[in-house]
Amino acid sequence: MAEVKKTKQPHAQEEPDSFYHDIIDCMRDTVWVIDLSGEILDVNKAAVENLGYTKNEILARGLSGIDASLSKETIRDLVKKMPTDRFQVFETGHRRKDGSVVPVEICSSLLSYKNNMAILSIARDITERKHAEEKIRTLLDEKELLLKETHHRIKNNMGIVKSLLNLQAQASDQEPCKEALFEAAGRVQSIMVLYDKLYRSENHDALNIRDFLPPLVNEITRFLRTGVTVKTDLQMDDLVIEANTLSSLVIIINECITNSMKYAFHDTPEPCIRLDISRQKGKTILTYQDNGSGISDEEFSKNTSTFGFRLITMLVKQLDGTLNVTGNEGLRVEIAF
């Protein structure tokens, strides 16, 4: 009877080790097995191919010899802080044998390796992603530069328009025409203040009302130059408002101040303008009030047909807001939107 040769069966531990190596060697990302002291226990074929070292050279160099940004102390700290219930993800750079550095994203987790706890780290080459991010940053910088240049050109063009309006007003012999041109120049000046703030701010689409309103009110009162010193009382919540809404508020505030400066303070010993903007029950409330002589019902009826009042009414409608105007004890305008 022929002798039957017995083949040696693999130990129970050899089969899972072989299975484990087959898995990680099939991966295109580099895979590292690291013990809890930070030493490399094993790497896959992709690590050898991508970095240009032999496997023994990688094991001899250790993590600090491969990682371009982490020292031995930093690596030990990362190992100590390794979470037990989730992945640890961070970015670093791996130095190839030729000296070049490849940016990688590391995803690490704890696992059991040869009956001991170890760390499995998968390093993905993110060179293309970094190039894409850099391209996006460059495009965003270019966009921001173009936007600033656009605001700057608009502001300069509005300055030219304002100067032309003032020159035309000074050349006119008709007082109503001169007054209308000066008022138009004042409106342009107010919009210029808005564009100047947008041009200088980090966010070109919105502004904090506290940063914007005080210089606007000062600029309007300075531009009008009525010879009357007017005190201003500004009360504002910390509100960030979009540029489109601000442009409407600029003209509304300009019209209110212009009206007060021209008509309200002839017999007022201490003229004062109060402007209050707050957020109440989901709405922004703008309240403008002067302490002038007020306005009679007859005068109020006439004023509602003026260009300035019609302009305010139109802008409030654009804001989808409500307008309430009274003139018994000085002019009071309340807008909710």
C-alpha cells in the first residue's frame, strides 16, 4: 500500500496574516502598520512603489524619516491621542527617496495586529486635490481683486457724476433747478459712501450697520453745509445687512436728513437728528426723527407729492416694508422691513 504523505497545515495565525497582506497589497493607497510606540511594523507594495524605497529601507527609516513635517515627538503625541472609537484624519507630506515630497491625507484607526494593538494608517496622495485647491484659491483671489477694482471704478465714476451735477447746479440761474441738482449730487454722494465701505470691507456683499451708518450721516450733514450745527444721536443694533438693502437705506436716510437740514431747524436752538435701527420680532425697524418745528397737516399733504417722498415710498416698497410718517413734534419716519 502506497505511503500517504501528510502536508503540513498552516497555523491558525498564518492564514489571517496572509489574508491581511493580500488585502493591503491590492490597495493603491499606501498602507502602514505602526505600533503604539510609533515604529513601523509593516507597509504594503504601494508604499514601496510610490516612495521609491525598499520595504527594509522604509522600516529602517521609521516614520520620522518618511514624514516631511512630523518629528518623533509629534508622532508619539499623535499615537497617544489616537481615538479608540473613531478614525484620526490629518494631512501631512511623505518624502520620497528622490527628495520630493508628496502631500497625503492620513486616515488612521486602531486594530489588532499579531495579538497586539497597533495602528493602521492609510495614506492617500492628494497632489491633484492640492493643485485644484490652489487653482480655486487663485481664481477667488482674482475674483476678489476684480470685485474691488469694480467697486473702485464705480466709486470714481460716481464722483465724476457728483462733480458734474454740482458744476451744473452752480451754473444754473434758476433756483429750483439748482436745488434739484444739488439734491441729486447729495444722493450720489451717499451711494459713494456705501461703495467706499464695501470696497474696503472683507465682505463685499454685506456690511455691519454700526460700521456703515455713522460715517454716512457725518458725510451727508457735511455735504449739505447749511451753517447749522446739528447733533446726531445714533442707536443701532449689531446688524449685518446685504448691500442691495443698504443701497435703498442710504437713499432713504439721505432724503430724511436733507429734508431736516433744509426745513426743520430754522427756529430750533439745539437741532438734533436721531436715527435708530433695531431688530424686533423678525423685522428690521428704522426710525428717523428730528426735533424741528414739525409740519402741519397741509404741509404734510404737499410733501407727500414731492420727489423725495415719492422716492422714499418707492424704496420702501422695494424692501417689501411698511412706512409710517408723522410731523406733529418734528419729523418722524418709521420703516419696518
